[in-house]
Amino acid sequence: MARRKLEAALAASQISVDDEETETSSHPPFSKLETIRRISLEGEKYGSSGMYSLQYSPDTEHLLVGFGDGSVQMFRSSDGKHEAQLRHGGPKSKALPMTAIVFHPVEGARGVFFGVSSEGKVVKGSVGDRDAVALEEVANEQPNQTMTMDFNSDGRLFATAGSDKAVRLYDTATYKLKYKYQGADIYPPDNEHIDSSQTARAGKRVFALKFRPNDANIWVTAGWDDVVKIWDARTSSGVIRSIRVPM
């Protein structure tokens, strides 16, 4: 039901949903989900405050995991062996949870990834940097607790969102903030479609953000306001459609 409503909203916003995007003819039909390997990451060695993010490298050779102590650990996909610590964490570093890790759409083939943390930092690193103590800080959004980020399809832009309800759009080449879409001060009404300019933007903290794979200007967000929002970078208001999630 939620998928049908999202597709209907995309169509109403004149954003086409191509058949080739929804068809899976090049892949075998999904039949089941099963565990093929279990990797134990318990104990002080990898951080004792839980896992907050994970991401496979584009070649699927490595799995990066962000922990609650701020560290980023890298594991070999084939057997789960620990390969490197790409960012140190723990009490001495005063780092907070690494909430998202994303490989760059182009430079990711060379191992380049970005990440965000709940201390408001946007950082950059590489899987080839096996002796890193700290990743390069490219932006600081404090006091915002940054929860999510993603690149657009060509990698020229990336967007972040988090606890302050704002969505920030950055230039990847310069790391400069291009635009900041402020959050709303009121919550959306209890209806399916929300078009009012006063309630269009996020009313509560945002936990998920994802660009559309074949459109560098379109992305979606979701958070504690139980609304999926469709955004367009070509508009000044940002949000072009909002869909309340069925409860």
C-alpha cells in the first residue's frame, strides 16, 4: 500500500516511474531471505556501544561499520575478517555515533566514502587508508545531530539531515553549503497528502534521506513525523510532495 501511494504521488508530481526501474528482469525473482554468515562484533575491540551504520563497498569486497563510539571498522566480505580501523573512537576521542556511511558514486570505485555522525560532523575517508586515526572533516553542522546523508546520481551534490529538521545541500567538490532547507515549526496534519507551504518541510528529526538513482535533483526523506517527503533541488521550497506513512 505504501509503495502504491508513493508511486501515485510521484506521478502526480510529474516525476515518471519508468518500467525499467521497477522491473527486475535482469535478476532472478526474489524468493527468500536467509543468513549466509554471522559475524560477531561484540566486545571492546570493535566498540561496546552498538552499531549505527554499515555499507558495502561498490565492489562488495569490504563492509564498513560505524559504531556508537564513533569508530569505523572495515571487514572483509568473503569471510568477515577484520581488515582495518578507518576511524578511531572511544572515550578519549569524544566521538559520537557514526550514523551513516556512503560511498561516492564515482570515486567510490577507488574506495572513497563519506560519513556523518551525531556530533554534527561530515567526514571523508578511503578504504585504502588503513592506518587512519581520524577521517578528514569536510563540514561541521553542530549543534545538529546529523543522522543521514546521500549523494546524487553524478556525485556532484550530497545532502544531509538530522535532529534540527533541516536538509542541507552541499557541493561535493568544494564542500560548501549550497542551500539549507529549514524545518517546519509545526507538525503536519493527519491526512494523506500535505501541500501547505507551512507544513511541507520536516516537522521532526529526519532519519533517512535517499536520492533518486536516475535523477540528480530528486531525493526523498523520512523521519519522526511519519511523512515521506519528495524534494526537488530545482525549487526554492524544496518539498514538492508529502505522503503520510500508513500506521
